[in-house]
Amino acid sequence: MKFGYYVRTAYNYLKIRELTLRVEEMGFQAVHVNDHLIGFDEKQDKKEPYLEALMLMSALAVETKKIKLGHIVLCNSFRNPAYLAKMISTLDNISEGRALLWVGSGWYEEEYLAYGYPFPSPKRRVDELEESLVIFKKLFTEDTTNFDGKIWKLVNNRNYPKPISKPYPQIVLGTAGKRMTDIACREADGINIPDFKLDKLPNAIKNIKEKLVKYNRNTDNFEISLFTGISLVNSQEEIDQIVKKTIESSKKEEKPTKEEVLKNSFIGFQEDIKEKIATVEDMGIGKMVIIMRESDVKDPLKLFHDKVM
């Protein structure tokens, strides 16, 4: 199992840098941040200091030496795809081949409106992403690109320097949606499944593998990853508290039972977490991008590294 770490658990750059250097030293394969322009916390009136995602990764590229640099995931709507290809090419050159291109179709309407972007229908947003994938690969590999699509038109594009990663940085779609999954299996190098009920993973992975066969893709070269939080604890009382909070914070019509929370979440002692990771790896998950949740454990990240990784 490969592990990535979500480092936007801090909002201050120096703390993000410190965390990034720490997980690099621990042997994590990649660091990831989300691509948002405003936060989510209603108590702070959504005023969390969100650093721009690609500029943040460019800074971390200079600070680090070996860890890969990705997002979870870039919003396709925020940047012209030709311009995004230029930005990823630049990041890959700065980092000497460590850039990842993980991208999604976008969803946060309030954010679109706050920054003056139109908020198209879900179909239109996925149409845009589908065309962007073609543009990314053409600009990463072709000497000169002309493109006449339904959405984008490029005339005599020359994207230099090319990425160092060959044939180009890994392209992964973040989604659990039906059409997006189909596009990922046809056009991308992998799929990242957002926080997902573990008992539904086998069917999701079965569907992905069937689509890969449909499109004559090499399943060994297609990475299926999972984005999830992990709660390492040192007492049964803490497990009960976390489960209770999880149930209370769920929507009224979707409140799970205690058994469902424990079955579908990474909550427990180090042996429990290690067993669940082995289970999802056996299902076909090749990488987990994780967040260590706060707990009574003094240093859950260290415990995860020492006893679980």
C-alpha cells in the first residue's frame, strides 16, 4: 500500500511546510491538498485562510526532495485546461518530475459564485472535464497542438518545457460518480474515491475493473486510491465517543448505527486500522490518501508510521 498525506490540516504555510517535511521523512509517497478558494466552517463564516493550491505546491516543490506533489483534487472549472497543462508542466519541472495531476469536475457552488465563475450543470462540468483530459495529454506530448472541440479551441499551441515525467504526470480523476468513473477508466491513469463506506467498496472496485476491461486498459497500470480520515485511539471509551459524535453529526435521515460506523470507518486501535488497511488493499486499493484525526493518542501520525505503515 502506498500512502499519501493530506497536509491542509493546517492553514498556515509554515505549519503545512513542517508537516510536509515530516511525512516526507516518514516515507509517505505523496502530499495532497484540496483545491478550494474559501473554507467550509460556518463558525468562522468560512474565513479559513486557504492558500491557492498550485502556488502552494510550487513552494513545497522547492522545500522537498523526493515526495510527490498532488491535489485532492484540482477543480477543472477554475483554470483553462491549456493553462493548467502549463502550470502542471511547470510544477513538474520545478520538482524534477514529482508532479501529479489529480482533477475533478467541481461542485462547490458558493465558491464558484464568490469568485465570479459561472456554475454550469453537472453534465456541462463533466463535459468540460472530459475535453480537458484530451487537451492535457496533447499538450504534454505534442510538439504543436491545434484543437477544435465543443468547448475549447486551441490554435498552434506550443507547451514548453514539457513535463519531466513521461509520458506525462499521473492523471487521476477524483470521483464516485457513474459517468466520471467511466471517463476515468477510459482516459485517466487512476481514480481517487472520496471518503466512502467500506462495505460498498467491493462493488465500486468491481465496476471499475469491468470498465477497464471494456476499454482494454491494463489494470496493473491503473491506480485505484481512497481518500479517508483515520482515528487511532488507545481506549474503548474514546472509540465510543468518536462513534457517538459521528452519529450525532450525521443528517437525520442518514444516521448510521454504531455497528455501521465501526464497519465503514477507520476508527480503532492500531491492530484494527492495520487490519482494515489490509482488507481494502486486498479489494484492489493501491493507495490511501489519509488524514490523521485528533485523538487521545499523543502523536497519532507517529503511531501510524511506527505501527501501521
